[in-house]
Amino acid sequence: MDTPKLNDNPGIEKSSEAANTDTDTEQLQPKPIESSPAAKPLDTEGEPANDIANDPAVEEPDSAGNDEVVPDSEAVWMAVGDIMMHMPQLPSSYDVKTKKYNFNPFFTQVKPLLEQGDWTLGNLETPIAGKSLGYSGFPRFNSPVELASALKYAGFNVITNANNHAMDRGAQGIDLTLKHLLEQGFTVKGTARSRAEADHLTLVEHKGIRMGLLAYTYGTNGIPLPKDKPYAVSLIDEEAMVRDIGRLHEAGADFITIALHFGIEYQTAPNDEQKALARKLIAAGADIIAGSHPHVLQPYETIETTEPDGSVRRGLIIYSMGNFISNQRGDTKDYGVIYKVMIHKNNTTHRTTIGEIQTIPTWVYRSGNKEAYKYAVVPLAQTIKNRSLKGLASADYSLLSRQLELVNKRLNSMAVHEAIAK
């Protein structure tokens, strides 16, 4: 079905008025596990996963011939890290004849991958307020509106923007960014123009599976939230986050994704605060933590937690997905990852579980000269295998091979982890 927009399709996305009574949510402690299956880095990209949900549904009677077996549902969750727009990324994308930008080439090589997702999420770390507020890069970003259409072209359908750059152009920047994203049909979470929009419960359904979505950031680089709009950016507040998780479950979410902007920039491993918060949120009922902010890749881990009925639930914590697109170079800042996760729903028990986890490392290929650099996000393993970038020499491919080995090792370094102390 079509992806619902904010405050649209009330049959799918229920407003806060429909769930205005918060209930206490018991915070469960994660259950220690000895090991978790490692993600499978893809040697080749672009091969679509088996789409069980698209197979013809065959209904078979049970042994008594009285009831029908309801087919299970399966859908694909995908996500990437920071989508940034530094000033060097603009010149080569400008068409002097049309006086417009075209950023589609940034994403052409990963588009076939991103289009495999039912939910395909990206963390937008720049306002898209347009020319009226002036284009700028670090430290206070603002990008052309054409970036929104390029993200749609790439295959994204969910954008989160609760991050430290959300307030870079103030409340007006938030208003214009949301306007331009919603015009492209995105589901957006993390900033709001009104209290109702901030409190709105976001549920996005694909193939009969409802994903509840939340997004929060540690801060806004010291830029204060507007006094009349303290809800403009969703900030990390553990008690409020646990309440939000409970509200989404009450509203019918089958699984919950939390986009979490946290951690320390350029650190390649999560710190204790990251681990503690992420694990508490999984124990409280979240299923996937999609982390961002460090601008470099950090590991992922899976956690098992025991539910009130005694069943065991598996949660996925991604601490940082690195930079998906930016002008940052060196020290692995030009590497990112596409996560591809199978979501399975048993339509008899109504239990939704996380299945196979795949990591697809990416690299930002920058070519040309500094007056007009050209950029392309490329799937790293496939690029190395096919030697598809003609501007690179054999030594360059050897370096990329070593970097691929490094990032894969880092991504999977917590896949088998020590038991969690209670």
C-alpha cells in the first residue's frame, strides 16, 4: 500500500487523541545470550531477497478441515546513515539552463538496492529549506529543495530528521523542510510544526505488517528550541521514549523502529551510554534501534529480552550507520552501510520477529576537481568485484578491498558479545 504521510490516512496512522491515556510500561531487563548470528556482508549487491509475501497465498485446511491456515507475512526493512550536503557537493549538480539542481546521480548505483525495501529509511542531517534561507554547509546547513526529489528517486520512503542539525535554520527551516519532504510523499519523523504533529503516532504498514516509528536526538548543537515550540525537535528523554513505545504498541504496531541520534563523533565503537540507552529501549518494547551521528560506522548487536508472557524477543541495535552521502573524507568517514533486515509476521500467533540481517557497505566515490567534484554512493563489494569505477587504478581497488575487510570486521565485532550483566 502507499506510504502514509504525516497526519494522513487515519486508518493507518492514529492521532495522539486516539491514544491520549498513557499506561505504565514495565521496563524489562535484556536476557543474556551467548551469541547472535552475524550479519551477512553481501559479496554481490542487487540480488533481491526472496519475497515470501508476494508468493501466491495457499490456504490449506487443518487436519480437522475446519480452519484455514493464514499465510505468514514477510517484508524488508532497510536503512542508511547520515545524508549530508556540504557546499562542495552543490556546483557539479547545478544546471545553468534550468537553474535547478539534480542530485539523482549521487544515488543511481545504489537505487536498485534501496528499492528492495518496503520501509527504506534515511537520516536527513540538513534542513531542505531552499534558496530563500540561503544555501550553506557546516556548521549550519541548508540545502536545495531538489535533494528531496533525489531521495525519492533513490528509493527512500521514510525520512527521520531528529538530529543536531535540525535547528540549523530555526523553526522556519523545520517548517519548510517538512513541507518539501511531505510534497514528495515521505513519512517523516523527528521534527514538528505543531504539538499535534509532534504527538502524532506514526504507523507505516507494508504487506500486512505495521511498523511504529520514533526518532530522537541528543541535542541541537546548542541552538535552543523555540520557546513557543518546545516540541519542534524530539529530544532524548528516556521516560517519554518508553511511554511513546507503549502508545505505539497500544495503537497496533507489530514492531517498532527508533531512529536515535547519539554517541560521539568519529568514535568507531559505541560508548557505555549508547549501549545502556539502546538496550533499555529494546527491553521496553522497541525492536530496532537505527543509530546515527558518529559519521563513521559502529557495530551492531542483537539482544534477547523476555516478554511478560515468557516468550523471548530478539531486538536489533545498530549503533551507527556512518555517512551515506557527504563530502567528509578519510578515517572511514566516506564509508557507510545499507542494512537489509527481514521482518516476519506469523499471522496465526500475530507475533512479529526479526529475521536475516544483511550489511551492504557503501563508499562515496568523489571524482573531478575541487571546483566541481562529482559524487556517487557505490556498493563497495560489487564495485570492487566488477572494477566498475574507471577512474581508479589497481592500487585504488586494493585499498578499497582492505577497507571493505576493515568495515566488515567492525560492523560484526559485537555480533557475538558477552553476557549482559543484570
